[in-house]
Amino acid sequence: MVKIGVIGGSGLDDPKIITDFKEKKVNTPYGWPSSVLTLGKIHGVEVVIIARHGKKHEINPTKVNYQANIYALKQEGCTHILATSAVGSLKQEIEPGDLVFPDQFIDFTRFRKNTYFDKYGDVQHVGMAEPFSSELRKMMMEECEQLKYKFHKKATIVIIEGPRFSTKAESFMFKNFADIIGMTTFPEIALANELEIPYASIVMSTDYDCWKDDEEPVSFEMVLSRMKDNVEKVKQILIRVIPKIAKKDEDFIKNKIRTIPNFPKPGIMFRDITTLLLDSQGMKKTVEIFYNRYKDKKIDIVAGIESRGFIIAGILADKLNVGMVPIRKKGKLPHDTIRQDYALEYGMDTIEIHSDAIQPGNNVLLIDDLIATGGTARAAAQLIEKLGGKIEEISFIVELPDLLGREKLKPWPVFSIINFEENR
Ligand code: AMP
């Protein structure tokens, strides 16, 4: 499940674009981020927007608390960061109004906290050879192509301390080794890399800095007015790319699940997760999604439903550092049990849980591989509640929404990573 952090994003934090719009003030171990966070959804995908320079553009590039900004996005569970900014062009062919997708940076800043690894005894050197996410860059460029916007596929951005602009001598020097010049991409990008959040920038060229004799040297007014003219383009790209990032992420897991028609009986499309289990990257991602969702939820126990539910429940319980409870078909558990009958498509079945497995008040996460009609999960949830457990959520890798299983699980919260719409 993706959650996209957007830095800058002028114009996006508009309730007309974002559904479930909400503002949230957060603090971090590194202090306050630049602005309240705007939370909401774009085309159903969760986004978190932060105004890099504050809501009223009151924080200069040196004073931005980059550590707090990136950490706040991490705290909110952002899986990707898309950053927007304005830059000067150091190349004739990058004209004002063009969009640029930098792939390299050179750091000329001086007064910024640029790492999370600055505590005594915590020596870490993070690789920075390819700091921008090539996948995110590629996806944004595809949108640019479709919208027929002029853009540049590669660029080295030099980041200066500011707030002043460069002298001509500096501008000529930078021109020798960089294509565009800005004040904010670093340390933002380095911090995102340290926290392992894929990061890409979409930048708008607003001026020719001051190296070009036949152009007026850059001024703040020039930057603001050219940004205003072009901000709509950036907005369009973000609105279009965000659902595609989510889809790509979902497809990553979905494509690893095999479908077997007519198993175990005619008419059933069996969604076989054994192929996902076999794929280490697919499993890593699956477990990561569950872990990120529940790591701060004070789960006491993870309960898994026989039999594929055991696998995920076991791994997750280990990661969450809690115990795991198996819920099994009748007659399989050796100690005292309580049982629950439930309806199958034809006839009835029964599941059981050990009567001492859950203590009253335990916060339980219930897991299975797939929700079809929801009957099994409902019976399992009833067993947990009979023992006095509280259900944090009922979670699945796969949901078959046509079968309306979610309805059967009201009033418990339900989560699934992917949907298979076409069914039976
Ligand atoms: P239900 O009680 O209808 O939600 O059924 C859920 C249980 O049946 C889960 O444990 C699934 O593993 C299994 N199941 C039902 N339908 C399918 C399917 N189409 N593909 C794979 N497993 C299924």
C-alpha cells in the first residue's frame, strides 16, 4: 500500500483535488516540520503534503528543518516522496518554463543538518551514487510525454546555500559541471535516502540564473511569476502519476499470485499464494506492508487462520515481537478449545481456538491469506471476542470484492493489500 509524500506541491493542497482532506500538526524527534501536514487522497491514493517553506513561504532554504520534514513523512508511513521546486537553468537548451527530472546532485550547501547519522557511536555511510528513484522519474516523464509538456530527461542539479542567488563568477563555474541550480533538493534527498524512501524531484526551470548576458539576472519576483505560470503543469503530472504509482505497487504483489481456474471445484478461480511465498522480494514487500501498518498499534497477539493464514501470521508475529495463535478446523487442536460453526457455500464447517490462547483485553490482529465470502474470518473473529480479545483489524493479502466478504465482517475494521475483481 503506497502513501505518497509530496514536498512543495503548491496548489495540490486544495480540498477540490484531495478527498478526505485533513490537516494534522505533528512533531518529530528532530523538531517541528515546516508546516502542518495536509492528509487526504488523490484518486483514492493516500497522500501527505508538506509545504517546504511553510504555508506562507516564511522559511528560507537554510532554515528549513529538512530532518523534521523527511522524518514527519516517514512517521506518517510515506512509501515514496515526490518533491517539487523551482530551479535556475545553467544550459541554453533548458528554457524557462521547461520541466526537468534531475538524476544527480552536487552539494554546495554549508549550514544544514544533512544526516540522521550524527550521533556518537552511530557511524553509517549511506551510498548516494544514484540518489533519485529512476522508477519514479520514469513514471513522471511518461506523464509529461502524454501531456506533451517540454521536459528534460536528465540533469545534474547543484544546490547552493542561499538565500542569495549566485554571482556571475559562481554561475559560470557551476555551468561547467551542472545543468540546473537550486537551493532545496539537498539535504532533503540525502535524508530520504537514509530513511530508504524512494525520492524523485520534478523541477520547473524559472530563469537562466545570471550567466547569460542577453537575459535579465534572476530575481525572486521572476522566479515567483514563472512558477505561477507553470505550477499547473506540475500539478497535472502529480495528479496523474500518483494513482499509477499505487497501481504499480499493487501489481508487484498481484503478478506474483497464480490463478488456477476450476480449483478445487468448477467455477472457482483459485488465487494461489504459493507463488508469492516462493518469491523473496514479493514476500518481503507483503510483510513490510503489514508490518508498517501495525508496528505502532500495540498488538498483543497475531491470530492466523488455517492454513495459509498461519504463514503470514507467524512471520508478522515475529517481526512485531508478539505471540501467534492458530485458529484451526475442528479436531486439530490438542488442548481445550472453544468452537464456532459457520456457513459454507454448501453446508457448515467449524473452527476452533485453544481456550487459553487469548487473555481478556488482548489486542488481536487477525490474519488470513484471502477473504472470499468472509464466513471463515467472521467465525474466527467471534472466537477471539468470546475469549475477551479485542480485534485491532482483520487483515488479508487478497480480497475478492465481488463476494462482499467485507459486509459480513462489519463492524470490525478490514484491510487487504490487493483486490481480484473478476471472480468465479
Ligand atoms: P471465506 O470464508 O469465503 O472468506 O473463505 C476464505 C477462505 O477460503 C480463505 O482461507 C481462503 O484461503 C480460501 N479461499 C476461498 N476462496 C478462495 C479463492 N478463490 N482462492 C484462494 N483461496 C480461497
